[in-house]
Amino acid sequence: MKGFQIRRRVRLLWQALFADRFALKAHIEKKEQSAYALSVLKSGLRMMKVDPPRGNQPFFGLGPANLRVNNATMADLARVLSHVVGRPVVDQTGIGGRYDCLLKFLPSPADRAELPPNEQPPADAAPDVYAALERQCGLHLQSTRALADTVIIDEIEKPSEN
């Protein structure tokens, strides 16, 4: 079974659990909110094009200070970056195809605050994710407003005791 099929089944199991345990009823709406627009720098893209593509599924490896991107479209990358930067990322690159890259960056200040003092990265270890995208991938994130999926909770109940 492929990874995306497993993730889909797990998501459906969680949905069923919440619907059963909390009588949760929700739907998804598009709402305008703060987002980032992903675009290519004038100096050009610095990612390796995968030619021919290795299937239709991307692979992402996210560590505390790096993001490995394999066989991903720009839309795939935008979705993963939204988790890294904490808000929706909209692909405005206009680039097709699939790409590989290794993005090395410092964790956000909030993430660094959770690290023990002896594991703090040196200040010059790597740039933040925004600068790393520009230097290592030739991509830029610009603050904007955009329509993004938002979960709207219609109904929820306190669960009964077991």
C-alpha cells in the first residue's frame, strides 16, 4: 500500500473516531487569510529537475534543521512549507515538473526555545527558512492574503465518561 493511501486511511479513521467520540460535525470552507506566495527569484530556480519524474508521489523528509524534497511539484512543496512556516503557502511559481533539493535552515526561534541549552545551534550554522529558500532553491516567500481551506466546526459535544 502506498504512503498516500495509508495517510488517507489514517485520516479517515481519525475523522470517524472524532465523529463517534465527540459527535463532531465539521466542514471545510475557503476563507481569506494571511498566507505566503511562493515565487521564483529573478536569478532563477536552483533545484534539480527530475527528468523523467519518478512516479506521481513526492517524498519529503523534515528534520529539525532541514527539509529533503524528492520528486515534488511546486504545489507539493508549497503544502509542506505551509507546515514549516505556520501559515498557508500558495504556489505562484508557474513552474511545472518535479524537483529535488535539500533545504538546510535554522529552526524558528520558537522551536529553538524548546531545545535544551546544550543543543542550541550556533547562530552562524544556517539561515532561517526564508533566507535558505532564496539561497539554496532560488525561491521567495512573500507575505500576502489568499483563500485557504479552513475547518469549520459545526457541532461538538463533551464526551461521555468511559
